[in-house]
Amino acid sequence: MEQLSIRELLAKNLYKTDPDGSHIHVNQEVARRTGAARILIEVCPARVYREKEDGTIGVEYAACLECGACLAVAPPGSLEWHYPRGGFGVQFREG
Ligand code: SF4
């Protein structure tokens, strides 16, 4: 049986985006003061976070793998994160 790469395995996931909005919210003022952008960008395996030209942090919440890594390392007060509502978010297809 052929061994799939991590990228190929992740591509099999299903993502159901909550039309009511994001389950991730960045407190931009705290994030700017604490340098949270670099931390969040480095830790997220799904590249959900990006630093925008104006210095704020953009959040592509639809790509979230719900691993919780960002919440574990975010400077206090910089991030609000909760699981998506039932029926929304990532559905893993390959373990
Ligand atoms: S929970 Fe994981 S995948 Fe989702 S934004 Fe945080 S680090 Fe990225």
C-alpha cells in the first residue's frame, strides 16, 4: 500500500465553515504589544495566521485543524479560541 505524505493526508480532510463567523478572535492591541503575530504564525501547522501590511494579524479560520497549539502558546489576552459549533470545523478522514 502506498504511503501518503502529510500534505496528501491533510488534503483528504473536510472543512465545513461556520457561516456565523470565526471561532478564533485576536485582540489586536494585546497581540501588537506582546509580539503574538510571530508566535502564532510559527506554531500554527495550518497557516491560519498571517501578519497583514498594517501590522494586524489576519485569521483564516476555515483552515483550522483544531489542534489547540495556538491557544497553548498565545500571550495572555491576545487570543480567544473555542471549538467551532457542532457540525462545523474540520472532519478528519485519515486518522
Ligand atoms: S488550533 Fe491549531 S490549526 Fe487551529 S489556528 Fe490554532 S494552531 Fe492553527
